[in-house]
Amino acid sequence: MSEAEFTRFWSLCQVAPGINLVAVTILIGRKLKGAPGILVSVLGLLLPSVAITILLTACYSRLEHLRAMQSALRGIIPATVGLGFMTAINIARPLIQESQHEGKGHAAMSLVLIVGALLLALWHKPVILVLLSAGLASGLYQWRFPSKDEAAL
């Protein structure tokens, strides 16, 4: 399979709804060996993760009652939250830095959007509402106060 074919398959899967990795696996399997290729490629994609999940579940069911396991699980939740915050900070940092180059107003708007999104999330608002609100606020701000690049056009 050529690089161009793979890129075409991947682009097609990005446009279509659903699980992109499974879709591209099906297309590659079909291209290489037809229906048997689809079967083998999907099994190759899913079987390892299914086997690991079953193995981990079986191990957990035998160990879940142990005191050490309960303690470990209580520690996992704060660690997961901390990792989530660090990921969010790492994603937000370059965007905030870029908005600072546009001026204090753009940087302030970025911070308002971040805080607003956090507040909406803490109030358990639907994700689509958070995204639509942030998009609307950002769009109105950009329309009223265009960035330096847009103002030059």
C-alpha cells in the first residue's frame, strides 16, 4: 500500500462519523485481501486489547477486596485528576502565549474562556453547551476586536 493510498483512506475516515482507527483498519484489510483481510485486520486491531482487558478484569476480581488494592484505588483518582490538569495546562499554555502576542485583550479573553469553561464544567453543564458558549464568546470577541493578522487584511 502506498503512502498516498493510506493518506486517502485516513482522510476518508476522518470525514466519516465513527471510530476512525477501526474504519481505516477495515479499508486497509479490504485493500490487501478483501473480506478475509478485513477479518484478520480487525482481529489484529481488537484482539490484543480485548485479551489484556479480560486478563486485567480477571486479576482485579481476585484482588479487589484486598486492603492494599482499595488503598491503591483511592490514590489513583487524585493522580488521574492531577494528570488531567497537567494535560490541560500543557494544551492551554501555547494558546495563551500566542494570545499574549496579540495583545492584552486577547490574552484576557483567553483566560476568561478558560475560567468560563471550567465553571460550566463544575456546574455539570453539557459539553456541547460549554463548546458552543466558548465558540460564540470567542467569535464575537474576534469580530469586535480582530487579531493583528486579520486587521492587516
